[in-house]
Amino acid sequence: MRDNIFKISGFVVLAISFILAWFAMEYSTYTKTPMNIPEQGLRYEIKSGMTLTSVARDLSQQGVLSKPVYLRVLAKLQGTASNIQAGEYEFSAGLTPAGFLEMIVNGQVIQYALTIVEGWNYSQLLEAVNKNEHLEHTLKGLDQKQLMTKLGYPGEHPEGRFYPDTYLFPANTTDSEFLKRAYEAMVNKLNEEWSQRVGALPFDTPYEALILASIVEKETAVPDERKAISGVFVRRLEKNMRLQTDPTVIYGMGDKYDGNIKLRDLKKDTPYNTYRRKGLPPTPIAMPGGAAINAALHPLDGDELYFVARGDGSHEFSSTLKQHNNAVIKYQLKGRRKSFSSNPAGK
């Protein structure tokens, strides 16, 4: 009798061992076998509040995941069953359950991109943000003052405050979160450059440097000219000369600008008309990139006080008014000598 009991017990132990070995082998194979994801991939959203069990059940019903219980076992063994992250995912063909679990635990969600272009003004930025279908819109209809207050920067003018770059973000990011990120990036970049500025400059604050950088950004698209342009403006500020830069006039005209600046526009007094007013305008006129900020704080030494567009995107720099007038005749008037004024707005 006792021998029979031992035999039965041994059989049971052997059977259990066999079952466990079979399960272990099948489980190991399962975790490494690709899921049934189509060749073009699968886009899937894990909504807030979904558990691993509900995700596994849903994907099993769709025919994407077999044996969902094994996925839950894998997560239990790893201690990650409660760590899955909500968001929109893109799963590629060939992905294994182990790889799938790693993705949703690490939150490797789809990232969308929005680029703030160097030289954009605030209106262009806001238009791009409002049109982006992957952002959640919470700021539409707010004026500049209300928007900056909503972002947490009350009393600040929005122009120039957001750093040009390509930003990646997951779906359902709010426009407020996006703009805060770009704002903080500008603060960090400006502070970094300000701490490394050259000696004496004719302005006292990072914000004034931001204003000058925005003018440099709009004046030239030639990288090698930025510091030369900055040098001209810095010397004019030091000599208490008007900056006389068209981009500020254009900014002050707003929607009235039709592609041409007329004499009456140069004579009209606005806070941004640097032909009429000395010093920097009251705010930036665009979103300057890092190179323009660096140029504003590292102006090129020299004695040039003037520059004129050559017509190919570059500029001719001059140290005297006579040289500048000759450059205007050569590049702007195509060699035709006629009466003109280098200070069309008057004194």
C-alpha cells in the first residue's frame, strides 16, 4: 500500500514537473514570438484609466495578441503590471509581447513635431499652434495679455519670448504646455548667452539683448553677417544714432504692410519707427534664433555704421555716410545717381 502511495506521489510530482516545464517553455516562446501586427503597423491608444488587463483583453479581441494571460504573467514577474502609461502608440510588425510591454511601460508614445521658425513673429507662431491638430487647444480667443497671464507670465509682451526650434510632443499636449516649454527654452538660451556676453554693451538687460537679437534676425539670413550687423547697431546705439532699420518699421505697420515701405511710412511716428526714434524699440519684433542672440551679445568690432542690401541676400557695409550713399547708388539705384536722403524720415 505504501509503495503504491509512493508510486502515485512520484507520478504526480513528475506530471507537475512536466506541466511546469511545458508551461515555462511555452511561456518563454510566447514572450519572444511576434504579435499579430499588420505589416503597415498598428496605431493604438491606451486611454487614461486603462489597465494592463483591459489592454490585453482588447488586443486579444482584435486578434493582435494571443494568450493575454501570459502577458499579465510577464508583467507580474517584472513588477510592471501597474506601470503602463496612457498615450498613443505605433506598434511595428515583428514586435514581441516582451517588446510591447517594454514600450507601454516606458511610455514610448508617438511624438508629433511642431517647428517654431527663426524670424517668425508672435502672430505667425500663434497661427501655427492654433492650426496644429495634435495639440489640445485651450488658448483660442485670448488676446496677448490674457494669453501671457494664462501661461503664468502676466504683464509680459509675447513677442520674441518663444525659442525657435523643433519641439516633439505626444498627442493631447495642450497648447499652453507647448508654449511654456518654448518660453522656458528661450529664457534658458538667453540667460546662457547673457552670462557669456562681451564687455561693455549699450544695453543693460537680457531683454534688451533679445530686442536687438530680433532685429538682427530680421535684417539678414546670411549667418556670417549677423555679428557684423550687430556691430553696426551697437555702434549706432553708442553714438546715440537712430538705428534706421526697416524691419522695425514693418513690424510697427502691422497688417498695413503690403510688401512695400513708402516715404510716409518712414515719416509716421510709431514706437517701432527707428527712423524717427532713437534707441531700441519697446519689444522684440520676432523670435530670434540662438545665432542671432549670440550675435547681439558678441558684436563684431569695427567702425562700420551703415549697411545696404546688395540684392542677393548679403549686405555692403560702410564706415562713412559718403561710402554708404555710393553703395546705395550701386546696389539700390542700379548706378543711377538721383537725389535721395539717407535719413528719409527727417531729423
